[in-house]
Amino acid sequence: MQKNMTFNTLTRCLGLAAAPLALCVSLTLAQPIQAQGLFSPAATVNEDVVSVYELEQRIILMELMRSPGNPSETALTELINDKLRLAAAREAGIEISPEDIQGGIENFAARSNLEPEEFLKAIGEGGVSPETFRDFVEAGLAWRELVSARFLSRARPTAEEIDRALGQTGGYTVQVLLSELIMPVTPDNFQQVQAIADEAAQIDSYEAFSAAATQFSAADSRFNGGRLDWLTLSNLPPNIRATLLALKPGEVSEPIQLQNALALFQMRGIREAKVGNPRYAAIEFAEFYIPGGRTPEALSAAQSIRNSVDTCDDLYGIAKDQPESLLERKSLAPSEIPSDVSIELAKLDPGEVSTNLTRNNGQVLVFLMLCGRTGAISEDTTREEIADALTQQRLSAFSESYLQQLRADALIVEK
């Protein structure tokens, strides 16, 4: 019971970038690992040994980090892979410095809003030793450096490939066909929503994802099984673009933390379409805040407003004689727009409305209207974003292929 409480608490911290420290300080001590046979081999990888102790530690770590799949079934494979990664890196003369390892730990800790010492203490109370986590970080850093050294020059896209992705060749642009599952998050429902999101991320069929979106999503698309129309890739937030480019048709993204929501996307298709692909210097939108969150009363009020307005200017009449803070009209560069707002705006034409977002821990409903988009002259930023996304996608493919080659060439014996 104590270990489960520890896992659940730290999982929330590891899985939510904005998790407050208060979520992490209530960890309880895990029960001690049995000592018998801890250092006997669970597997051998060429001349390296994976001990039972390492295996038990990795299982606990994967549980704390909510890694996909069943940790008891996948931990040994991941440890064998780490042995292969480290051996290949060292053979290539790559050594990760203590400073780099510390930097990696700091990155993990920052995701939980913790200092590195607090983070190591927290996972220690969950049953994972600092040495185990340092080894885990070292293997990841070493492999990333090795893959970059071997394949980066081959992974970088050509100017022509970037042009194609930007839709500058022959009037074509990249579009994606997605299904979405967006669930509002509050302090009261976070654990439940996280559990649903983790299960949905493992879905491998269109029918199952559609059913999950219909049952759990708060977006209007739930009435269509979460299915969206074709979207122009460049209209989506940069971090979302990179995630989507890495998905194959049918695959589901890991849960993406938005403000007051968790989002998952299933790739249903990707194409080059013969349409314009303008870059935008600014996007103008209005947010009208309705108290009550997603209560029937607030949603009814939003529908009444939607029925009575055609443009953003009309909202001033709705907001008349009400506090000025209820209506905000903004014109922001795409990079300055919060991810959740940017995702919704990508679905809209000027004058169209979304009521999928909330604020103040779900207590306020956002009536979001797109006012218009201002075209940009320069496309340098977009070229860099697309180049980076294509590079990372290719490095990931090279990485997986290289790892499979190492496994095929290795002498691996599982005990």
C-alpha cells in the first residue's frame, strides 16, 4: 500500500510539467527490496551483466515514470538495450561527463518542479537509488550523442525537402488528418484523467480511439468520434508539429500537457495538398470568460453567445456593462500563443468559435473566437522548425534501426 501511494504521487509529478511541489512531498517509504540473489545475473549482453538488482530497480523506475507497457515485461529489454547503447558509445570513444549527467538529472527534476536533490530524494523514497537513475540518464545521453555523431549529417533535410514540407514546391503544403481526445484537468480529477490518458496512448486501432474520444473527450469533436478535418501542419504549435511528424497512421501520441487539459492525437493520414500555405506574423483572437467551467449553465450561456455573434467586434456588445476582465482580445505571433489555444485556433476560420478550453482549474469556460490572421513576409522560423522536426524524425528512425542491428549482432542470454 505504501509503495502504491508513493508511485501514484511521484507519477503525477513526473507526468505533469507544472506539478506543484506539494504533490511530491507526501511520498511514503517503499518497502525494502529483497536482498536474496540481487546481484545474480538476470541476463548477459556480450560481456556485460544485467543483475537482478538492476532489473528490480528498472521496474520500479518505469512504474514511477509511467512508462508505456507492463514494466515487468519490458524492463529487461530496456536494460539490455541500455547495455548495448553504452557499449557502442564507449567503443566510439564517447564518455558522458558527471556535469552532463547532472544536467540530465536537472532536466528530469524540472519537469516535476523539483530541485535535483529533492527529485533524487523523492525517487529514493519510491525505491530507486540515485546511482540507478544516474546510470539511466548516462545511457540516454550517451546514445543520443552517438546517434547524432553517426547519423546527423544524413538526417538533415535538403532545402528542397524543406520546401516540400512548407508547401513551397508546386503550390503544395503538408496536411494532417487527426483524431483528438482532449480532457480537462483539475486538481480533483488529475489522477483519473492521467490514468485514462495513459491507457488511451496504448490504443492501436481507429475504432478504439474513436470510442475513447466519444466517451471521455470534452472537445466538440467527440460527437464525431474525435475525428477532425484535414489541418495544415504549419498552423499547429511547433511542439505539436514535431510530435505529429513522428507518428505513423494509426499511432497515438503520448499525452500532451496543455493548460488545464491533457490531449492525445491519433494520426489518420498525412498528405501534400495543392493549397496555399501562408505564414502568419500574427493571429488575432478573442477570449470571453464565462464563470462555471463546463457546467450545463455555462455551456448554455456559451451557445447563446455563439448564436448572437458573427465577428469578434460583436463580443463588445455582449461584454457591455460587465467587468473588463471578462473579454480579452489579443494579436500575438504564433510562437507566443499558448499551445491549447493554438490547437483550437488551427481548427477555426475567422468568426468561428471554440468552447473546448477552461481556465482557473476548470472553473471558467473560455469562449474562443478567431478574429483573423496576418500574413508574414519571412519564413525563416518555419523553415527552422520544419528542418528540426524532419531531422528528429529521421534520427529516431536511424536510432531504432541501429539498435536493432546491435541486438542482432550481440550475444544476449536471458536467465
